[in-house]
Amino acid sequence: MGEDKLWEGRSLAARIRVEVAARAARFRRRMGRPPGLAAVLVGDDPASFVYVRNKARACREAGLYSEVHHLPATATQAQVVALVRRLNARPDVDGILIQWPVPAGIDYEAVVAEIDPARDVDGFHPVNAGALWRGRPRLVPCTPLGVLALLRAYGVTPAGRHAVVVGRSPIVGRPMAGLLLLQDATVTVCHSRTPELGRIARQADILVVAAGRPGLIGADHVAPGAAVVDVGINRQGGRLTGDVRRAEVLPVAAGVTPVPGGVGPMTVAMLLVNTVEAAWARAEGRPPDSLAACPPLREATA
Amino acid sequence: MGEDKLWEGRSLAARIRVEVAARAARFRRRMGRPPGLAAVLVGDDPASFVYVRNKARACREAGLYSEVHHLPATATQAQVVALVRRLNARPDVDGILIQWPVPAGIDYEAVVAEIDPARDVDGFHPVNAGALWRGRPRLVPCTPLGVLALLRAYGVTPAGRHAVVVGRSPIVGRPMAGLLLLQDATVTVCHSRTPELGRIARQADILVVAAGRPGLIGADHVAPGAAVVDVGINRQGGRLTGDVRRAEVLPVAAGVTPVPGGVGPMTVAMLLVNTVEAAWARAEGRPPDSLAACPPLREATA
């Protein structure tokens, strides 16, 4: 017991990256250039450096072009916006992302709203957030998309299930709820103001935890047979831990995703999916569709 | 018992309309013209005729300018879009709405996406839906906004409560969930694919029913002391009925909104709120803010 309940994401993400690389290669043959991603990093957050480097490396390994724009923490809003506008105008840039968080002087939402929605590979632009909630998803945020793909790969279908999402950030919790609803789950969103988290979490067939609170979820929060997805990435004494007390939850749950090696690799793979999809969509003059472009989800609906 | 539990919306809506009329009069004095609403009606749905007429009358009574564009059921997508674009360019038109439903040949979402988001007084444009879910609401859909205002007026604050929304339409259920989440409720969205509606609905402190199924909700769906909001408008033998079996639920609940005379009048009042807010926002060169412009909500947060 335990081994097969540990729903790791690394090998799944690797398989997806192989498919994405093939799709990127077809794009390069057709268009004479690879799909391109531009990442914007403002300031000196050490974790952000690591994330951006990992994303850039994953791009290169899949045959995408990637560039990183590093602005100092003293950069003004106007400077960041001007950079985004230049990137929007570049024909070789298919995807643009602003690494979160940004320094206090920068209005993140306002910068994101400047990205061309067709290049918004994080899916954070209001137009993309709205398209999801209006029931016509285009570019969908990478982490929730990766969670959905991981669940599908491990045989969990949201339709008719009760999904509980812990956390309501615009980056993970909210779009996760939107995606699960789109897939016909009954969806509950809990957060820091939820008085009886345990009582609600125990009703979940699918429990997605994105609270950013180490060890928040224990065995008493989990129904027997539940699918538990741990989106938490917390640094404790140089080690990464999730929001779920895994050792305690594993015997109860149908499966638990580890941290690291669970959702994290899926998020990076989905960034590649979105970038290559954005490239093809622009080339073909159609709206992008993250769900249709994501291998595990495509197979499930085919 | 019963009288004070019947949370009617007519007199509350009338009070709001008086405030809106005063705000519209100030706009007229300042700008030399009243705030203006253009409604677009395509085809011959009889209920839509009534809705549009009621909205136009409410505008006139509050001192707003209003015009209705009625296109035949044979109108093409291109014709409807061309009309929307002409209205977007009109300086005297502050609000534009496309009455739902539209004939089968028209793509409603695509038409709505053509409306200038700053004039989208229904709050259905992806930019406005996305702004709500990114946590920075601008123009918010009228019915959920009216529900929130009605709850506040009857002393119900969502923060820390469990709100259950039955129905997931992009018009009511989804934006209702977004608003309740924004107000710090724990939110569950149920729908036609929810297997145990009763078990979930009985957990609600606030139960908002927008399923469009007459009499769906009975006493066995309602916890003692719950606030029950009935958004259903069903025509049965020439009479309007809601989704809630009111006589049965009234003794259990803290309050129930009637149909007609509950949420309906609030929806029309919120359309006026949004139109006058859109007018002021454009005049002042700032984004519109439905929540700040809505009297009961403004008082509650002041």
C-alpha cells in the first residue's frame, strides 16, 4: 500500500512534454520558426528565479524559443507595461507571462490586463478568466489545467462528483473551481474564512488543496476513497512541503499527489501546452483552446 | 408568522430607484444629457418583449434615456454585431444590453463579446466576468447583484457563511458564486448533475436557487434559519412561480423571497444602478464599480 496511491506527476508531465515537443516541431516546420515564450521577471524574489529558469529550460528541451526579461525591483509600472506592449507586437512571441509575485510598487493585475489575451499563456487576463466562467474556455491557467490532467490520468472523472477546493486565489483556487464546474462536478470553494473546513472537506470526492498552509489537511479532513491533490508549495528549512500531511492521508485516500513531484511538474508541462497552442491558434486565426490541446484531457473526451 | 419572513423586493427596489434617479439627475445637470440605455431585442420571444418593456419603462421613470432596437428573428449574426458596434460608438449610449435568449442562428456569447465592456450593463462580457473572478469587479450581472443587495437589506451578511447556489448559468449561478466568494462566503455550486442536492442544500446558511425548475426546493432542502432566495421565474398556466415551494419552506427558513415580487424587481433596479454607474464612470474616466454604486451594499461597507 502507498506506492500506487502516490499520484506522481513527473513521468506524466514528461510524456506530455514529448507530445508537446512533437507539436512544436510541426509548428517549426510549417512556420519556419519555433513557438516562442517571453517571461517577465521583476525584482529579486529567489523562488521566482528558480521558477522562471525551470520554465525556460523546459521550453528549450521541448524545442520552443524562450527569452527572459529581468527588470529591477525599482522598475516602474510604466516600464513593465511598455515591455509587455513591445512583446505583444513581436510576431515571434506566442506566449507572455509575468512571473508572480511582483514588487509592491507594481500592480500585477493591471500589468496582466495589458497582455494580448491570445498570448496570455498563464490564462490570467480577465478575458481568459471570463471566457472560462462564461463556459467557453480559451487559455486556461496552468496549475488548475495540470490538476485536471493529472486527475484524468489517474482515472478520476469530475462529472457528478463533489469537488472541494481549499483556497480561492485567482491563480489556482478560483480557476480550479471554474474548470471542475465546467466538467460537471458539484464544486465547493473553501478559504481562510471557512469556519468548518474539516466538515466540508470530508464530503469531497475530489479534494484540491491550494491554501499555502503547510500540513493544513490531515486524515480527519479526508473521506475514505477521496482523490487528494496537494497544490501547496511551502518552503520549510530548505525543503518543500505541501498543504497535506501525506503520510497520514495516504491510507485513507484513493490517491494523493506528492510535493514535490506532483502538481509542480504538471504546471510546467501545461505552460508548454498553452504556448504551443497559442502559437498554432494565432497561425490558424482561431481562438486558443487549452482543454482541447492538453493530451490527457483530449484523449478522455475523444 | 410568515409576513416578516417574506423578503419582498418591490419596496426595496423602489427605494433604490429613487436614489438612482437622483444620481441620474446630477449626471444630467453635469453633462447636459441623461444616462442612456440601448436594449437590443432579436426575434419574437414574448417574455423578452415584456422584460424589455419593463426595463425601458423603469429607465424613463428614473429619468434615464432609453431606446429599444428590435431586430427580426431572421437577422444575421453580422447584422446584430453591426448594430452593437454602432451603439458602442454613440456618446449618448452608456449602457447596452442584448436581451436573452436570441434566435438559434445567433451566437449570443459572440454578440456579447462585441459590447464595449464599459457599456456592458448586464456584466456578461468576458472582461467583466473575468474582473469579478480576478477579484476586481467592475460591471456585475444585475440579478446576482440584486440578490446580494436584497440579502444585505434583510440583514444577511455572507462573510463566514456557507452559501449554496443551485444553478450554474453564466447569467445567474456562476456570477452569484463569484460575488458570494468575494464577500467571504464559503460557496458551493450545485446543478443538474449534482446527485444529492438535498444533502448539500441543507447545509446552506444562504440558499440561492436559480435552477429554472418549478418547485424544486422544498422544506427537506432547507436548514432551519436559512436565508432562501428564489431566482426561478417559471410560467405555469399563465402564472409565475419560483423554484421554491414557498408555503412549505417559510416555516423553516429565516426568510424567503417571493416570486413574483422578490428578486425580479431588484434585477431591474440593478440595471438602472449599472447604467448610471457606467455613465458616471465614462464621464470621470475611471472603471465602473457596480458594488460601490449599489446603495444597500455601499451602506453596508461604509
